[in-house]
Amino acid sequence: MAPVNHTIFHHFSLLPPEIRDQIWHDALPDATRPALFLYQKGCWRPRRLTPGDDDYDPVNEDCNLNMDFDYKLLTPVQYDIPLAFVNREARRHALGWIGAQGLDICHNENRRPSFVRHFDPDRDALYVPTEKWWEFIREPINRQLQPDLDGQTIMLKTYVKHLAVSDSLLQMKASLGGVFEYYFKLEALYVFKEKALVAEFSRGSLNRHQVYEYHPLRRGMFVWDVGRSKFHYEEHKSDREEPTHRLIKKAAERLRKELAIEAYDGFQIQRAKVHARV
């Protein structure tokens, strides 16, 4: 095999500091975007309230047991930042970017740092694979039936606002209404094409911490109108032939009864796209 020639700019250190700074800045990764976090069993945890909690009941101690969906237990996503390992000057710029993006620095058993981001309920979505749907729905009630909680008065608390599923779940005509009984802060349900998810997951299969970023599609968005007890949507002609749109439309009809019980004004169902961050 012929030797590979690497072009090295030996005089980089002789450049003015402001030029070097600009080069390092331009070499930084793109800003982080909303990402999918995979649902994991075991995030529902009991927690005894204390006087410092807003929901604490000073009169009845039996009412001070919460069961929270602790999203901090979800596996964080890991970002590849080669600039952090070039030299001290480059590392300074990388660390500035890491801090600005809200990333944490962890160290493995070899003390090599890795850069991760934990679930942010205000921007990220909890992705539930179709084969995990019933486990996801039943986990809160199953956890309450365990010996340490059985028979006790429990208040549920969850912070998940965005849920992601694939169109294969809607094809099964699965009941979506049960999700609101436990995940009552939901603001949006994002629906992805199964084939697209499989393709992107295959691209990142070599890295279990692969970042899968997503963006909702504005067209064909279904928005719940609590005053009229129905979904409002603008259907474009091209949407009528889109299989995922038709599935969402049918699912929205099935959800009307459940949503009419609670004030979920503005709840959205949207198609979305996903891509593996490179």
C-alpha cells in the first residue's frame, strides 16, 4: 500500500492569535438540536416529599409520597468533539462550546473524557419503540403494585412534554389515550416513519450513544382545540396521499374522547424527521 501523505501546516502557531481563534471557532461543531432519547424501563421512582417541596402536605404525611418519572436516569447522548484533543488552545475553544451547549464532561475507566448531554424536557423527545409501547404504558401502574408501594397513596409526577413514536404503532391502532393518565404534561406527539428510523439507527449502530436529532414538520400539524373538543388541522392536497398523515388523522379521531376529559389545549400531533448527527 502506498504511503498516505498528510498535509500539515507547520506554521500555524506563527499566525496572529485572532486568526488562530477564528480558525478554532470555525472548526467547532454545529449547535446541538432537539434529540430523541430512548425510553428505558426503571425511571419511575418513589420519592418522599419534604417541607421544601411545593406539594408537601404538612397535615397528612400519608399524602407526601410521590412517584416521579426521573428523566435524569435516561441514557445521555454523547457528542464527538475532536477539537478538545488537539492542543491546549483548541481545547479552550472546545470547552467554551461545551459549556454553552449545556454538555457535561464524564470520564471512562481510562480517564478519557467524553461529552454528553442529558434529557431536557423542554426540547427533547422521549422515543418509545413500538415493541415497548405496552411496557411504557403499564410501567407506572405495575410499579405502584410492587410490595414497597402497594396500598399507599401516591401522587404521580412527570416532566416529559414531547413523546415520539413510529407510524408502525399507529398502524396497529394501539390505544394512545392511556398515555395521558400518567404523562399528563404532554404537549406534542411526534410521529416518524418506521423506515426512516431504521435507516438512521443503522447509520449510528456502531455507537450506542449516537445522537439522533429531529425536527417537526409544520405541514399537516393537528392541534387540539379544547373549546371545540376537536383537532384543528390544515390539510394540504398533497397530505391526503401521505400514508403517515392518514394514520395520524385516524389516531386523532380515536383520541378525541380522552382529550375531551382533560384540558389539553394546544396539544399537537406532528410528523417529524430524524437524522443521525455526524
